[in-house]
Amino acid sequence: MEQYIDINGQKILLTQELIDSNPDILNKIDGKSAYFAGRARGCYEFDKIDYTVRKQEYKYILPLSIMLVMVMIVSNILSSKLVSLYGFTITGGMFIYPLSYIFDYVITDVYGFQYARRVVWSAFFSMIFFTFCIWLVIVLPPSKFWHLQSSYSIVFGNMIRTYFASSVTFLFSFMISSYVFQKVKVKKRGFLFQRILRSLLVSEMVDTGLFCLIAFYGVWPIENMLHFLVFSFCTKVVYEVIMYPIVTKRVIDWFKRAEQSDMLDSNTNFSPFRWEVDYNQDNNLFRA
């Protein structure tokens, strides 16, 4: 709504630019016009504050993202070995892979789904690039005095399918995990364990089932695949439940205090194909 001030009987449109270019004009207006001038300044400053909140800089989002990518790539490398544990066959990556879910919970709860979505896509393309590099080095001709080409191909070449399966599985399961986590958070607010458990159960079913299908279908007998699926699912769920009071909750609480952030995706577009971050101060539940 346009506001005019009266100066010597002349009506002049009050704008922020007018005040900034001619501050002395404030000495020539009456009380009512001064009120409108103050309101104009307040709206101007409010826009600046709102912009600052939306573009809030975080100290730990980058190292958390890097550590998540590191865990995923190391898990892929360790998956080159199959391990027998109490009669069940699992990949070596199972010993470190569950740590990735802790990073997922921290990023989603502290920074929100919009940041988690960025991290998931970044990690996915990093894993695809890793897989491409492994394939490229395998197909390149070996040096004449290097005689380990066959061993290298056996160890890493046979894992290309597994690496690809891990990348695709990560994209789907972590995107779903963050989505379910924040949807439950919007409804339940304070029940951290409830949203972790619900997102864990859903994402683990997708993670384990999709990975088995892409990586091992037609390679392993169906019976072995089912054993792997059941043991892997149960192991990850039990691991996360045990880690919740010991590590996960404490880590999330620490990052919330450190970043002064506890984002709620009450007005977020949950499309996995969006990139922008448009939170404002109303989305932040953190209270010191």
C-alpha cells in the first residue's frame, strides 16, 4: 500500500529510497508521516533479516556430507569380500555401512530434508563416479611389467555390479528415509526415536531388497539371497536401535546446539528433483 507524506502542503510518495537519499526530510514531516516512515524502514529491515535466515550458513554440513560420502565409498570397497558370520553370508561393507544412517538422521533432523536431498544427490553422483573410475582402470591396458591385471580384475571387476547396486540403493533408500523422517517429525514433533524407527524400517526394506535384487539376482541361489536379505535387515535394525541411546541421540543433540538448528519441513516440496533451500525462521524449532 502506497503512503504519502505532507511537506508544506505537498503530498510526496514515501519510499525507502527517498529516506536514504534525503535523511533530512524526516525533520520536515509530522508525527503520522514519521510513523509511516518507521514502518517503511521496518519492512525494509525485515526483508533483510528474512533473507539472512533463509541463507543461514552452517559450520558442519560440509564435513558431515564428506564423511557420509567417505563411509559409502569405503563400504563399497569392503563389499569386495563376502564374510561368513554365524552361518550367514554378508558383505564386508556391512561393518561400516550402518554408520551412514547416523549421518542421515543428523543431516535430516538438524538441517532439514532440503539439505538432506542435496547431500543424497551429491553422494550418489560421487559413488557413480567412483564406479566409473574403477571400470575405466580395469579396461585400460596394464603395464608390461605389471602382472596383477587378472587379480585386480577378479577383485574389482566382479564388483562393478555391486558398486552400481549400492549407488542406486543408496539414492532410493536415503531419500525415502529422509522423507519419512521429516513427515513423522511434522506430525509428532518431539519423538525422535519414533521418527528414526519408522524411517529406518521403511528405508531398510527398500535398501536391502533393492540391493539384493540388483547385485545378486541370477548370481546367488534364491535361498542364499533370502538368508542375506533377512540377516542384513535384522542386523541393521538391531544395530541402529542399540546405537540410538549411546550415539545417535547424543550426536543429534550436539549438532542442534552447535548449529542452533532444528529444521521442520512443514512447507517443503518433497520432490526428490528439487535443489533449492528456502527455509525461514518459522521452520527452525531450536530454542536455546
